Amino acid sequence: MTLHQSITAPQALHPSLWLASQLAHASTRCVDTGHPTLSSQLPGGGWPTGTLIDLMLQQSGIGELRLLRPALAAGRRRIVLLQPPHPPQALALAALGLAPSQLIWIRTSGTSGSSDALWAAEQVLRSGSCGAVLFWQNHARGETLRRLHLAAHSGETLFFMLRPLAAAQDSSPAPLRLSLRPAPGGLDIEFVKRRGPQRDTPLFLPLPLPLTPFLLQRHATLDRALFAPVTARSILSELVQ
Amino acid sequence: MPQLPLEVFCPSWSSDGNGNSAGVVLEHERVLALSAAAAAAGVQIGMRRGGVLMLHPEARLYERSAEHEAEALHAIAMALLQYTPLVAEAEEATLLIDIGASLRLFGGIRALCRGVRANLRALGFTGALSCAPTARGAWLLARHGGGRSATMASLVRRLDRLPAGLLPPARPFAAWFDGIGCFTLGEMRRLPRPGLQRRCGAALLDMLDAAHGMTPELFDWIEAPTTFSAKLDLFDRVEHAEALLFGAHRLLLQMTGWLCARQLAVGRIRLQLEHERGRVARAPTVLEIVLAEPTWRDEHLLRLLRERLAKQVLEAPVIGLCLEAPQVQPMAPPSESLFPEPGGSEQDQLRMFELLVARLGPDNVLQAAPLADYRPELANAWVPVHQQIRAAARAAQMPPDVLSLPRPTWLLAKPIALLMRNERPFYGSPLKMASTPERIEAGWWSQSQTRDYFIAEGQDHAHYWVYRERLIRVAGVAEDAAPRWFLHALFG
């Protein structure tokens, strides 16, 4: 009887077992993504902490920070931006809910820039004193990724690696890999790798720009009738001083 | 320190010390101490110089230097001050430390001995370590190779088995002791006291009594000086900065001991790398390390020094090191909280940033300090992470309503001029304006132009922050010059 049960429901045997049609249980604490449609597609219902999360972007500036905003803004601890492609703007991040006092921008320069960045990432992850690390790296070899993944294991830091879309072809030790493409009014998220069923269609996540109403151009501009030209003597002489 | 005469010349961490080359120390033309490699070649204590050179022609011969030994012993004493304030120098290259009050703090006798031994290794010396309830007893055990006795009874048992020649006052009478068949201290103690005192003097009996705890012992405890400055002469020319780390560690250990003894924490250290003196003299290279959080532990300082030395390019070989602690303040031990914070304390974070700064440079580890300025490129200021900014000062620079400003996440370091196709700016694809313009004035005192910013959307649905330069009508410039468009930022 018990043997029969365990064969019909093998996923009940151990928390790290799951059926190919199910999402896995989370092995670490997860931070809610803040987007319910996305959370329902992730094992554990959020971004896992203490692991490497691979995000492959078509290009930077497509809404990647708007995607991560709820998770980053949830913690009050420091957020390290490591080697971002462009200088981050503190006011914009403040508008996203990340206080300027939380932000640390680490940039590298010179020939040893890449190895310095990897070293810095490992130091930050091992110290575990920061809430989140966002690491932009264009080329990363498998063993460096593995090393960073292990370094992330030593703490509860939320660790995202943002890489170009081409990196989706390479293997990675990250248990969660998403590729992001811009879509009208939001992002198309493709699940390159997750502990769960294969999903072929990308998930559309609406992420509108946080625009103030006065800047929103809701309608196309129309040609307006000009004011009627003032002809002579059309105004009462009493009104003219 | 049985190997002290040798180790002042080739410390155990240097390539000479670990058995690659033979080092021999001579005193009065006789061998006094020798390295393992020399012993393997057949050199023995008491040999003459010629004999040594015949057995091992490449052996390095040194004259014994009493002042080097005294300096080294003092350096070790300074380092040991971190365990107890009671450190005394004793005869025959021995140090006595009173650890009675330190056992609990350092986690017991074994942990303490491990720590002392590790420190000695880092300093470049080997030592025989012993612990006993009496200082003289510990001294005797150490002279015989070390050992631990926690109780008086076991100490007496051990002492009774030691050779009689260990006590310095007994050495002139060694032949007489041999003659009467008294080979151990136990047998010496059983001799009649009045006779022993008459023949050998009162010093011998005093020492025996002190070892057995029957007379009180008095010591001159070493006092830590009021300022710290330690020097180390390297016996080689060092050309790689990383090789200096061992020497620097030794100096750091001395400083740790001094800081603990004086109950101070250091806020700034200065390491001077001394170059060749004489005709080709060069000014020493100075490395300064400023700490955000004063410390009195050497691990963090050592990590910082390692990163700094790895970056340092030496212009000339280094022959000496000098460490100073120019800025100290009273030690403030951390108050441990019952429930530790998940991300480590603020000090842990500061320590991590210091480490990053040591390798990457202060200009590459930045924190946000937005300025109250309407020009986005000036408002977006980032300053080194060490700069102290009060929360109130930061808040005062922020706009009252952050959400009212449509600011993009990534501000390009330099705006990119956009191509025009079909009267539309083009960046990968034609850009479609998605917002009404926001006019940002120029600073009239500077050169920049008034700009009209738009949020544009490309055909790939990514959003861009572009601006159109407002042309200033100047005589001579064509009236119908096409407006120039620039890409300034990306919406992340």
C-alpha cells in the first residue's frame, strides 16, 4: 500500500522532488516579486534569495529595474549596483522607492576591471551585509558563475546578474534564468530555465512608465481652429481705452 | 625561543627559514645555532667556521647580534601584550606572561596556546611553549622543550625529572653534581639545604624554591610605550610588494599587542617602505590606510594591507618596513546584541566597503548624494562611500515630491547626438514621442543649452529620454538650422 502510494505520488516523498508538470518547492527564502502573474510562475512564489538569478536583457533600459522594483524596495538594506552599463540616476531610483542612502554604485576601470568586478561581487556576497546585488557582466565563464553562485549561497542576499540576451545560449548554474524583451507597455519574460514545467510562450508583464499625468500625451495633437481675426471696429469703442 | 639567534637573521617565513638554504650563526667563531638544512649537511653546534664551510660551502654565516635579539624579543613581547598586560623578559631568550586572568577571555588554555603559537609563527619565530602555576617552573619547562602543567602536583612531578644543569646557578657546579650522582632537579632538591647553600650560593636555592612556589617571584613587567612605531629590517631586497606582507603582518601583530595594552583603537596607520640608503637614496614610499571604524584587531588591517600591497607598484627594492599609528583613540568594545542583525552590523558593512576601497580605489565605490539642482546631470551626484553624509542633509537636497519628476534610471555619461530620418530622431528605429515636452533651462553661467526633454518610444517599445536643443538665435547662424536631438537617458 505504502509502496503503491509512493509510486503514484513520488513528489510527496521529499521536498526536493517534483513532477515535471509542477513548480518546485523553494529551497531558500523567497522575496515576493510584487507582480502576482510573475510570482505564480516562479518556484517558491518569488525571487529566491542566496542564489544566482540570471536575467538576460535585450538591452539595458527596457524596464529591468521596474521589474525588480517591488523586491528591492521591500528591504531596507543596502543595494549594490555593480558595474552598471550607465551611471545610475539616484532621483529616478528614489522615485522607484529606493532611498539614496541605500544605494552603492561600484564601478571598475582599467584592464583589470572585469576581474576586479568579480572579486567585488564575491566580497559583497560573502559578507552578506547587503540586501541585494545587481551585477552587470557581459562575458562570464561558467566557473566564475559557479563561484558567484556558491558565494551567494553563504548569505541571504538577493543576487541578480544582468547579462546580454546572447548569454541565454550558454550554460549557467543559476536555477532561475529569465530573458527579458521590451513589449508595448511592459516586458515579455521568457523562462529560459526554472525548476518547473517548460513554458514556451513568453509571459507579458505590464510595466508602464511611472509618468505624471501632465506629461502623458493621451491624445494625438489636433489642429485647432484659430481665433477669428479681429477686424476693425468689431470691438465696442467703450472697451477701448 | 631556542632558535632566536638564527631567526633574527632569517625569519621562519622567509625562503631562508624554511630549509632551502643553510644558515649558521657563529659566536666567538663557534657555531651557536644552525638551520635544519645546515644540520642535515653535518654541521654541529660548537664547530669552527672553517669546518662549517668545508661541510657546506654555500652556508650563510652570521655573527651573533645581541642587539637584534633584544629587539626581536621586545617585538614578541609587544605582540604578546594582546593576551595579558603582564609580560616580562627573562634570562636566556625567554618571555614570561601571566595568563591567569586571560584564560576565560581567550577560551581556555589550549586556545590561548594556539593563539600564541600562531602569533609566533606569523612573527617569524619558533618557540617552546610551556605553562605552569609558577613562573620559574614554566621557565624551566620551556628551557627543556615545553610542556603544560595545570596543577602544582603535576608541575613538581615534571620538575623532578628535569636535568640538574637547567638551572643557571647550578651550571658552574655541573661536574660536582655529576660526581655525587645528582642528575635531576628532584635529586638536587633532596640534598641537605644548608650544605647546598654553602657550596653553591643562595641563588640556586632561591630559584628552586621559586619553581616550587615556596617563595614569591617579582618581575619587571614590560610597559608599552606611549606612541607606537615599529621598524623591521629585511635582510633581502624585496622587489614585489606582495612579498612584504609577511613583514607587514609582523609589524601589525606588534601594533595589535600595543593597542590592547594601552586600550586604544587605531584610526589610521602608516606603513613606510624604505628604499636603498646612501648614494642612491630614495625617499620611502608611504602607504596610508584610513579606517572608517577604529579597530584593534589585525585580521581586517591585514586584509586591507594585502589589497593595498597587491596594487602597489614598487619603484625600487625595499629594504625595510616601518609601521606607525599616528591616529589612535580609546577603545570602545562593541556592545553585543542579543539578537544579531541578519545582515551583520554597521561595522561589518563599513569593513566590507573599506576592503572594496582598498582594491578598487575610493573613486570607484560610491554612494548617492543627489544635489538640489534642476539640471539632471548635476543633480545626479555620487560621492565616495567614506564621506559622511547626514540623513538630514541628504533629505534636504531631495525634491519634496520625487514622483513628480519623470527621471530615467540610466543617465548617459555623455548625451549621444541622434541621426534624423524623415524629420524624426532615429536610434535603432525611428523614435515616437510619448510625452509632452519638459523644458529644463540651462545654467546661464555655463555653456549648456536650454533643452526640451521628451520621452520617446522606439519601435522595439523601449523608452528613451531624448532632448531637443533650443537654438539661441544669434546673428550669423542660419535661422532654419534643423533642431538637434540627443539621447540623454534610458528608462530602466
